[in-house]
Amino acid sequence: MTAIEQTEAARPRGTRLPRRARRNQLLGAAQEVFVAQGYHAAAMDDIAERAGVSKPVLYQHFPGKLDLYLALLDQHCESLLESVRTALASTTDNKLRVYATMDAYFAYVEDEGGAFRLVFESDLTNEPAVRDRVEKVSLQCAEAISDVIAEDTGLSRDQSMLLAVGLGGVSQVVARYWLASSSPVPRDQAVQLLTSLAWRGIAGFPLHGAEH
Amino acid sequence: MTAIEQTEAARPRGTRLPRRARRNQLLGAAQEVFVAQGYHAAAMDDIAERAGVSKPVLYQHFPGKLDLYLALLDQHCESLLESVRTALASTTDNKLRVYATMDAYFAYVEDEGGAFRLVFESDLTNEPAVRDRVEKVSLQCAEAISDVIAEDTGLSRDQSMLLAVGLGGVSQVVARYWLASSSPVPRDQAVQLLTSLAWRGIAGFPLHGAEH
DNA sequence: AAAGCCGTGGAGGTCAAGATCGGCGTGCAG
DNA sequence: CTGCACGCCGATCTTGACCTCCACGGCTTT
């Protein structure tokens, strides 16, 4: 009953790859395993087997498990930040901006083979390197949103950051819920609904800080 | 250089406690360690030492590490759900309801020695038992909120659930951010700000589903 | 007051998983 | 044709954390 035979899944088993290509393949395999199992439950053996190589080659490309994880995490943090910034810059109509940004979160959660789990549902937040990266990307996204809010309302820096964190948080939480609940509401409609909620909330701020 | 001496921190060292009290003390010690270190980094030795007992007694009260964690998790899930339900039932004025509910999340995050981390920042979400509990309490909170929304607006069940998940998400995310950012804005004001945002957003829905 | 019992304490077993060493096959230069 | 170099694999080591076995001391009973 030992694991001897399940190596047939995705194995050229014996093909020699150039170094760069091998590295990318290893990253792909690692992503699948990390997304499916989480960091702790994922074993280096699993990743190697998924990639169709043996463990030593894995260690010839990455010094350790953490480095492998961080490489993926950096990649997808960058991706999220870029999506959000692109969405914010895609228009000057603030309501459309809200829609585009929300939609960016939905797209991010839906695409990329579930890689969003590495950022939003990591089980390695105790590791300072991971915590730093996750907090940093959250902060950077919030700051990008906050800049727009602060520019178009009379709110202070701290206040607009609170709202920005909130808007990013809604997008992220609802997008994950929407994905997990097998999408009873179509994506367009969900984003539209959230946009209505958020836009009405935001649009009330321009002239007055916070009345009664 | 072995660790021999740091057992002096909180030790009656030798006191015999009634079973119930001992169990509570163990739960307290476990909570401190789990909150500070996370599940994986926390060692049973640490918990036993923190409580001033030896490992066998720990295992006489709890079958294993997971059971100990689940006991704490259940406790604090229950606590959150009760706080949210109490807040929702505290008034019939919907705007005050929003304020009370947001404030419940802030209070939950601020109090209880950081226990919210067990629910919102667990590093054991891959364990099905943990995942089930966390998802369940999120869903129950969202349903409680959703009931109020569905009752007072013309939105469908699915739509009001999306909004409810969003509102719970904002509260949770912003409360955590507020706590972590060493509170540059006083709690009352932060809750007030969020309430304004959310209430304006929600109050637009009563009569019409979602126009343009 | 003496003896037994029950719970406590420290030391050890087991096992999984991250990290590594000697052989092997392949492709190329001379 | 032959030797060399390079990348890959099977098998192994070690660490660390969860989880139990032999001595000891206070409380109860006659």
C-alpha cells in the first residue's frame, strides 16, 4: 500500500528541462499544493512528486520551504497591488472607480488557480516574513484607495484610511464568500450590489466630515 | 543552557486545584500561548509550563492539542455570535442597530486578551473541524444580519446575504486594522464613521432593488 | 498516628517531515 | 569511439513535537 504508483499523474518523469523552465514548473506545482493543502500540511515530498522530480532538485532551486512559499507570495502580492492600482486609474468617474476596484478583487479571487488563498488565507501569518508581506500589500492597497478618498472628500488622513481599509475588506471578504458559496448571484450583479452600497456610503461624505 | 529557571513566572507550583478550576486555568494558559504564538508554533510544553503544571495533567484534561484548541475556539465563537445577536436585538432603530453591531465587533476585537485571533486569524484553517467552526460562525453572524436586512428592504435572500457578509466583513477587518494601528482615531469615532458609511449605503435600498 | 491511595513530576518513545550524500544516465567534445 | 561533465534520483539523517511510563508527597480512614 505504499505510494509507488500515483506518480503517473503529470509525469514526463525523466525529461531534462533548462533551469529556468524547471524553476517555473516547480513554482507551479508548489502553488497547487500550497493552495490545496496550506503551508503546514504541504510536504516538500508532495511538491516534488507533483512536479515529477525528486526532492533534491527542489532544494537545488530553492534553499528551503519558506523561500519557495515567499517567492509565490511575493508574486501574487504584486499581482493584487497592480490590479487594484490599475482599476483605480482606469477612470476618473468615482462611481465607476468603485465598481472597477471591487471587480478587481472579484477577478483576483476568481482567477489564478486560487492563489488568493496564499495572501488572504495564509496559515503562516506567525512567520514575520509572511506577516510583513501580507500587511504591507493590504496597507498599500488601502493607501491607494485612501488617496482617492482623501482627495475627493473632506476627511482626514486617518479617517480616509479607515474607510479605505473597510472598502478593501468588504471587497475581499465578499469576493471570497461569493466564490465559496458557488455563486448563486452572478458576478456582475454581486459587484453591482456592493458598488451601490459602497458608493451611496462614500458619496455622502464630500462636504461634511461627520454630521450628527 | 537548558531552560530550567523560567518556571518562576506564574507558579504556585504545587497547589492542588479542584478539577474545574484547573481546567479553566489550563484554558487560560492555552489561550495566552495560542494567541501569542499561533497553533503550530505553540508547544504543549509551553502551555503546561505557563500553567505551572506538567504535561500529563494537561493530557488528563484534554485528549490532545486539537481538542484544547477547539474548546477555546468554540468558546469564543459562541461569544462573538452572542455579542452580535445581542447588538442586533438591542434596539429597533436600524441606524442604532448598525452602530451597535459595528461596536460589538470592535469590543470583541479589543477585549478578551486577543482571543479574536483564534477566530479571525487562525493558522489551522486547513483542519476541517476548525474550518467548519469558523465558517459556521461567520455564516451565523451574516444570517442574523441578513434577516434584518431582508426584513426591511426589498432585497432577495441571496442579495441580502451578500450585503450582510460585507457588513460583517467590514466590521471585522476595520476593527482589526484599528486595533493594530494603535488607534489613532478613538473607538467611538471610528465606529461612528463606519456606521455613517454603512447606514447611508444600506438606507438606499428599502424601496427599490438596485437601480442603475 | 500510621498506612494507603491518588494525583504530580521528570525522562523517554515514536514518528513525521525538512534537509542532504553517493550512484546513474545522457549528451557533447575531441 | 571514449572520456567528461551535469543534472537527477534513491536512500538516509536529524530535529522537534506530540504523547506516555516509573518515582514522590499530601490527604483520608480506622
